[in-house]
Amino acid sequence: MRIKLRGKYYSLNMLSKADMKTETQKSCACLKDSDIPKGLCDAPNKEEKKISIRKRQSLKSEFETILHESLHACNWEWDECAVDETAHDISKLLFKFYSIERK
Ligand SMILES: [Zn+2]
């Protein structure tokens, strides 16, 4: 899926664990609870930019991961801690007020 974030186009892909492992070797990974990242985001100045999201996460985890990687794309200068904390807090807030489901 092609998405636009702050005027830049990214290809957003849902990947298997095996494919995420391969992608991790090529870009900056957001490691959390395992050596296989939940998400990856290419630098905004890269050609053919990608955001990769690991398949088979819980709905909340997948939602937070997409938000997390989108925040990296929009605020590349933020450190991992700022991105992680912001994604977690906003995700929690939105889940409190809305029923969110996959399309
Ligand atoms: Zn991250």
C-alpha cells in the first residue's frame, strides 16, 4: 500500500517474521520484545522508502506499531524513546475512546 506522510511517499507492507528478519539487516529496526522487530521505517530521504509491519501481532500491537513507524517517518530526528513513548500513549488514548478494528 502506498501512503503519504508529511509529503513523502512510502510503501507500507505487512511482512512475515522471516521477511522482517531479512529487512532488519537492511534498515534501522525498532526492537522491542524480540530480535525480530515489530516494525521498520526507512529514512525520509531514501529513494523507494518503505515502512514494514510484522504480520500476526495483536490488533493493539499492530496499531501501535503502525503509529510508531509513522512517527519515525514524520519526525526522523526524534530518538527511539520519544517515538516509543508517544506511540504508546496516543495508541492507548485512542483505544480508550474508539472501537478500532482491522479493515
Ligand atoms: Zn522505533
